Amino acid sequence: MPMNILAERPARTANSAAMIVLFTDFGGDGPYVGQIETVLARDAPGTRVIGLLNDAPAYDAKRSAYLLASLIDVFPSEAVFLCIVDPEVGGERAALVVKADERLFVGPDNGLFEILLRRATRRAAWTISWRPTTLSQSFHGRDLFAPVAALIAGGEEIPGTPIDVGSIRRPEWPDDLDEIVYIDHYGNAMTGRRAATIPATVVVEAGHERMTRATTFSEVERGTPFWYENSNGLVEIAVNQGRASDQLGLVTGDAITINS
């Protein structure tokens, strides 16, 4: 682990209203999440750290962007999101802080923040100019992004340069993504399509199965595939008391078809 890379800064008191929310593709195994949590405990003592998701689609900023945007509304405006899906770590991509309405997000410039920015009414962005004394070329999440998130959660100014938000946008990406973006613990398949954008009467096709909508699992027979609006507002494909991913052969990135 690097030395205390913020040692030159005065000690901060905890901001009791703040929280830092982790969204990464690091997975549940290995040392990566634990090392980031250690840096946050050191540099933002007393600040709540919420592990929102650590198995975002690996190396996949685009599909992660649709997933991330669906998960943020439950959090208070003072939350700082530390978001790391960063296959180009150590390369040419910039390091960013973005503001979407009142929430702040720290992470790489690779499209990860495109969809939440698109759905916001107020937007701002900064490139992170601060660098630690020790910076691993392969772990900016620990050495760069986590300390910056701690700074912001502690009430300090964003250590960066304001930029034109348009310079980091991905206008070619669709508003909704008709693909599987996440498979949960139960084998349910979340898509990047918001359920509110399609009629309840449509048939969704995935894995060579045509499915109608149900409100919840108990509306269909055990073992029956269906689609529904999940708790985050996305079209999700499920099987009552079964695993849709196994039964339908679904994986992240598979396309869905919406038929009227």
C-alpha cells in the first residue's frame, strides 16, 4: 500500500451527512475492494461507505453505464459515488469528477457516466489534476479515485479543472440499451431498457423465448419465464423460482427484442 498520500493536508473531521458509494467491477474475491475501503477509512474517517455493487459488467463501461444510472436515485444528494470500471487504467483516458444534478461521481472518462449525465437536468465536469506521491499504473481506483472521493466527501473543493461536459459525452449511445446488462444472484437478467418506455402489453424475446409481462413472480406458474419492471425501473427477465440465465441461456451482452 502507498504511504498516506494526503498526509500534507490537515486532518479532517467526518462529514456526518456524507456517504461514499462504491460501484466497481472488482468482484467479491481478491484484495481490491478491501484496499479501497482501507484508503477511504484512512482519508475519510467516520464517513459511511456503502458497497452498492462490486460485480458490475467486467471491463464494460457501456453496459455498466446503464446499470449505474438505474441505481442512484435512492441515494441522498450529498452522496459521493466512487465508480471504477476502468479497463484502460494507466492509459490515455482522463480521470473525472462529474456532477449530475446534485450528486458527484468520481471515476474514469470512458462513458461510465454518460447515461446518468443524459438523464440529469444540471451537469458539470472536472478533470482531476491532483496526483498522489505514489500512483500505481494499474490501480487508480485505490491511489487516485478513492483519495479524491474522500476529499470531496470531507467537504473540500474538487481537485480538478472544469471542462466542457460535452467533451466527455457519448451521443451515439442509445437512450435505452436492449441488452442484458447484469445477471443477479438469482439468475434474473436485468436489461438496459427502462420499463416505462414500453407498453405493458409488449412481448420481450430473449434466448429464443417470447415472454409476456407479469407484475411479480407469483403471477406465473413455477418455472415460467416472464418479464417485469424491477425495483430499479428496468425491464428484467426472470423465471418464477428458477434461474432465467440458466433456463434461457442468457449472459451479459445478449440482445433482447421488443415486439408489439
